[in-house]
Amino acid sequence: MKKLAIIGRPNVGKSSLFNRLVKQRDAITSDQAGTTRDVKKRIAPILDREVELLDTGGLDKGCELFDKIKEKAVKAAYEADIILYVVDGKTIANDEDKKFFYELQAMGKAMALVVNKIDNDKMNERLWDYYEFGTDTIFGISVAHNRNTVKLIEWIYEQLPEDEGAKNKELQLDEEENDSHDYNLPEFNEEEEAHERLLTEDEKIAFEENDQTRFYDPERLNQVKVAIIGRVNVGKSSLLNALLGEDRSVVSSVAGTTIDPIDEVIEVGDKKVTFVDTAGVRRRGKIVGIEKFALNRTKEMLKDADIALLVLDASEPFKDLDEKIAGLIDENRLGCIIILNKWDLTDKDYEKFTEKVRSRFKFLHYAPILTISALTKQRVHKIMDKILEINENYSQRISTSKLNRVIELAQRRHHLPSVKGKVIRLYYVTQYDIRPPRIALVMNRPEGLHFTYRRYLTNKLREAFNFEGTPVLFHARSKKQRTIVSDEPNF
């Protein structure tokens, strides 16, 4: 698949054009220079073909951060097959833009000059100034008002091979309709519903006739989404770069360098692992400007994740904010690995320190702990193996007979306590969902199940089956209850 890089100086509308082409509000946009810092990648439909879009940071000079952003943008241009150089049509053509344009033009790739913010017909006169760039491939558009984008899309379409993209999609574009309708921003529902089926006769040993259980497409189970989360400057972007073996994310001493969640897919065997480097989280009182959007985007991304890498700075004391961030993992029922980064900068005793971590993050008791150095890549290779193992645990389905055998033995050793003289009976248990494992406890009096006994049963299941790295969710229900809800306690 061909790659298309959107290049230009800050605040010219690159991310807005990116969102327009991918047909969703994906990249964060704002008037603040340097909003986009890493290269954001997405597949975009161009009529009945497809192209991989690369949204880049602004080409600008200044501090260390902006120099690194520019370096990433130029690298993306070298990787791309097609380049859109975007300029601000409300300003006059300047020498800095010409210099950048000529440098990119020298690469000999398909390249177009996109003059954005041509919001009305009167502003079309400004286009003449941009013919000084020495190219006839100029498109005057307004991304904000969706004006005159058809010709640009058609030009991109002509640069793509006929056999690329989605063959079965047909999109008829009419310039008049395009100018009056925002066809590029339809309603999207990215959530995939799990396939459900009624139980077979054999399975009715543990289910009543109208109960249901969820089954996932095997292809979906081979896709693992891993979120890298933590406070600012704990080394999340450095960790992503170390895992990928390349400088994918901009790394800087500037706090809050990562704004937009950046994802990268790698294949490990038959598994596709998507790493998402999220914006660092600050204390609420210190969150300002576009970081508010970044925090909301991070929370939205976690809803779609499977496993979280909680990155902690081992070289300094933990903060209350670390616990709040860890709480997002618990809130979203994710598999988890606790990453103690910057271990090379400490002289701490491993046993005592991990005991301290367990005490501080009790609700993540199921998460394994790895000590690493993202900078030196010390023990980083262990993370991938652990991710694949946890994905198996997170996605496993235990047969009803095996579950009941364990629970029966547990009840023999420690009987269910009665409540106010009323006998509590546990008839059977069965797993009704995965990612994470969800288990129904069918009882005569579900409200009588004490949380301590629930925890006891959880521990017995963890002793019998490998649930490392994943929460196990329980739902106590009666025989008469037909619907299984998802507000189970997490153990």
C-alpha cells in the first residue's frame, strides 16, 4: 500500500486535512503550535482505493522538541510515496515554505502544494502567489468548510495503483454536493459486537435454556491492543521505541511531549500487537490547553485496549497520581503488566521494592512486575513474551466441568457461610465471556455471597488456572435471572 505524508509548517491545517481524509476526528487539532508531535498513521479510503496517511508535526525551528518534531516529519516524507505540502492561504507565500518545498520536491516523488484556508471565492486570488513555488500541481481548498476538496482527492486517487484498496467500495463524488455536504465526516461506530449463540444440549448441564455466552472471532483474538500509560516523563515513549527497535515516538525532556496517542502494529507469529503510546497524565490542576483533549483521548483509547503497560519511574518515590492512573486499568478491566522503568538508576533491593509496589497497588495484585531500562533496553525483550502470555490468559475459556470441579473442592474445604440463619447454596459456576474472563455464580441467594468468600473462590481459581496478568470478574445470579450484566466485582 502506498504512503502519503502530509507535510507543512505549524498551524496550516495538516491534522484537519488528515481527519478529513480518514473520515473521522482522529488527530487532535488546535491553534497551538506543536500540537502534532509524533507521526500519526491511519488507512484512508480514497474512492475505491486505499492509502496509508502519515500526519506529521510542523516543520519549525527552535527548541530541542521542535527540532525532533521536524526530524520525524522529514523522515516520514522520505518513507512516503506521495507528499502533500500544506500552506496557510491566509498568509503570503514565504521563503521558509519555499525552502522546505524545494527540499521535498528534490526527492522526485509525486507531490502537490495544498493551499488551505481558501474559505471563499475572493480568496482564490491568493493562489497566484503560490505559483512562485514552481509547480502546477496546486489545490486551493478549505478543510474547515470542506471546499474544493474533490480535485485533490481525485489527484490522490490517480497516484494509487488500480489494484490497491477496497475493491467493493463505491463512492460517487460530485463537486457541488461535496461543497454542501460533509461526506467525509459520517457517524462512526467502531465497537465490534461479539458473536453470541445459544448453548448446545451438552452445555445445558450448567445453563438454563435461555442463557447465552459470547464467542469471539478467532481473527479478533489474534489482535492485541496494548496501551502504554503513566505519568509524564516516566519513559513511555522511550519504552515504545525500545519495543519497536526504532525511534517511533518523539522523546524529549519537555514534560507532556506526547499529545496524541500514537499507535504502531507489529506482527509476532500469528498475533498482531498494536502498541499505543498515550499522553502522560498530570494532576488535574496542572492539565492545561490541549492536554485536556489528550487526557480524554487517552481515556477513550483505554476503552478499546486489551492490556495496559503501567509505566512507573523506579528512580523516584511513587505519587498519588500513579495510583489514579492505575485505577484507569482497573476501571476498564484490562490485563496489566507493571513496568518499573529506570531501574538502572536505582540501587534498590528487588524483593523489598516489589513488595512495596504490591502494597501500593493492591488492586493490581494479578499484574506481573518487570524491572527494565527503556534507555539501555535492559530486559525490554521480556515484555513481549509476557504480553503474549497474558493475552492467552485474558482470552482463555475454561470449560464448565473444570470450573465446577475446582469450586466443589473449594466448598468442601470451606463451606459457604449462612446469612441470618438462611442457607446459601452455590449450584454451579460457568464462564460466559472472555477478555477478561467473566464467570457466573448461579445461587439461590446471590445477595448473600460475601465478598470475602468471593475472594476465596477467586484465589482457588487462580491456583488452578493461569490467570496471571488478567482480572477475573464474577457475577452472582439466581436461576431465574436470564440476563448477565457486566458490573461484576474485579478480583
